[in-house]
Amino acid sequence: MAQLAGISPEYYLRLEQGRGHQPSEQVLQSLARALHLNEGALSYMVRLVRIQSGTFRPVEHSRLLGAVETSLARLLANWSTTPAFLTDRNQTVVMANGLADAIVPGTMRPGSNLVLNVFGGDWRAADLGWEASARRFVSALRFYGDPHSTGFQDIVGLLSMRDGDFQRLWAAHEAAPLDRSELRLDIAGFGHVEFAVQCLTMTGDEDHVLTVLLPESGSGAADAITALRIAQASGSADSRLREPA
């Protein structure tokens, strides 16, 4: 491995045993090439090194800059036909529009945590691809989360005690950023519907990810969104942007 990475065996041994000083970006890049890591895995490795060395400590409750938060709130509120929500490092919803919260009621509400929710009964019952969704959120929690954060520790500790599926997925040690995926749901009155999921990391802000659910035109998912939007407009659901107290 040392030969493939272009470093001395002695230095590699110190790194492997945790006795070496903080490796440089160049050394990490060399190790990533030797291990055939993709971009996401390299990013995760670099952040772990920074956390371990104390040079990277995200705040416990990350906040957006005022101007950015206001702009995002307006953007989400104006997406009247597109469910969208913003999450932090621990997969806690920071803000969401009414359509997002109406997809699986209560699970995408600001202040709720997607990792906790995906292992709840409502999400399990509605999500036709539950295993893939659960693996996705668990690997994202490991990728983005700060192990020193009490919020992170509470989520992992609680689910480790009460959910065997979480124990299994967490033990796999998968870590991956949120990206494109699919969400297949059973929505009452519409049956099985499918959304394309697009996740966007905020530029210059690794603490937040914007997720948008995109129904295909003319599909059952699009019909469900139309019905939910009409219900909200008629007052049977809250169409205003919801934010935590």
C-alpha cells in the first residue's frame, strides 16, 4: 500500500496505527488513489482526518446566514407544485414547504429527523423501497455527521437500542453523500407513485442539503401532488412554509 501511495512504509505504518501527524492533502489524495476511492469517499476521509485533528468542528446547531435563509424560505414557499425541504448534517429538517410535509404527513416537518422518521411505522408503511431509503439516510448520516455532536450521538444511540434494522445498516459502515435517487410511495387514493429525488449541497455551505422531489409529468405522482396542492389551497392542509419554533 505504501508503494502504491508513494510514501515510505514506516510513515504508512504510523498513519495506520494512528501515530503519525496530520497527513497532508497530497498524502490523502495518494492514499485515495491507491485505495481506488471515489470522490465521495475521499471527501469523507478528508473530513474524518480534520475532525480527528481538531481542525474541523461543525457547530451543534448549524444556522444559515440571514439573507440565505430568507431567500431559501421564499424559494421553497413559491414552489407550489414541487415538494422540497432543507436538511442539516444530522438529517434534521431545517425548513420545508407544505407539499413536502404532506407526502408522508409529519415526517418531513421542520425540526423532525429523517433518520429517526425512516425507521418509524408511518414511513415504513408508505415507502415501497424502504430498505434503499433507510440505507441512504443512514449512510448520509455517517457521511455528513460529526461524531462529536450530541445530536448525532443521540440519534445513533437511540436507534441502536431500539431498532435491529438500524443496527444492521449502521454496522455496514457505509458513508455516502445525498445524490440522485428515487422515492416510491403508497399514497392513499393514488396507489404506488414514484418521485425522482434530486439533492443539492449548498454552495460554500457543507452543513445543508436541499432535496427536491420531482414527479414525472402525467404520472400518478403528479396527480397526487395536484390533489395535495388543491387540498392545501382549500384550507384542508397548511400551504404556508413551515419553520421550527
